[in-house]
Amino acid sequence: MRSGLFRAVSALVLLATAAMAAEWDPRTFATANTLELRTVGADEGEHWSTVWLVVVDDQVYVRLGSRAAGRIEKNATAPYVGVRVLGRRFDRVKGVSAPEYVDRVAQAMGAKYWSDVLLHYMSHPMTLRLVPEGEGDRQR
């Protein structure tokens, strides 16, 4: 009986993961101005940070300032964060460090956001590619 229950639960988890990956749509997300990242800190608990996003090579990227980068580094659910974008919520999205995309993401941010003309001079110690659970770490 337990093995049947385990198989049923496993199948539901796989279906839910596949459904989440199917809803993850970088081309649609490119129309959004911001998304929210959820981290969990030992002292502060759950925290949602609102950040700009860009889509490069059909992947979602965010460029983080010092405060948000610090939360990512101390995130109790690492490497996973939560993401809310365009009314959709994703609870297990892997934040993959993307230092090789720093320049391309900065250029895309400058093209998308007029106020980046000032903000790009500020410190952005972390650039992340956001990869929903089930897609793996697609490198491009």
C-alpha cells in the first residue's frame, strides 16, 4: 500500500514540476518591468525583493544590488528562490550565477529601462539566470 502511495505522490510531484516548467515563459516575462524574488533569511524569515528583469537568449536574468545579493548569499533555501512575475508564482526557481552574462545583461537593462542610465553606475555584484525546477541549468 505504501509503495502505491509513494508512486502516486511521486507522479503528482513530476506532473506539478512539468506544469510549472510549462508555465515558465521567458518571452512573456520579457514584457514585465519587474519580478519579485523570495529569499528566506535566518533572522528575517521570508523576504520578497522587487528587481528588474531582462530576457537574453530566451533566459530570464536579474541584476542584483548589494542588499539583494546579500540575501541571495544567505538564502536558507539556496539555490532556490521563489519568483512572482505577471501574476504567476513559482516556488522553486534556481538562481544560477551568470558572471559570463554580466555585460550582456547590463546592455539589455540599459536598452529596456531608461533610468538605467543612472543606475548602471551603482554596484551590481550579482547577475543571476533564473531557471525553473525541472529545466536544469541550461547554459547558452
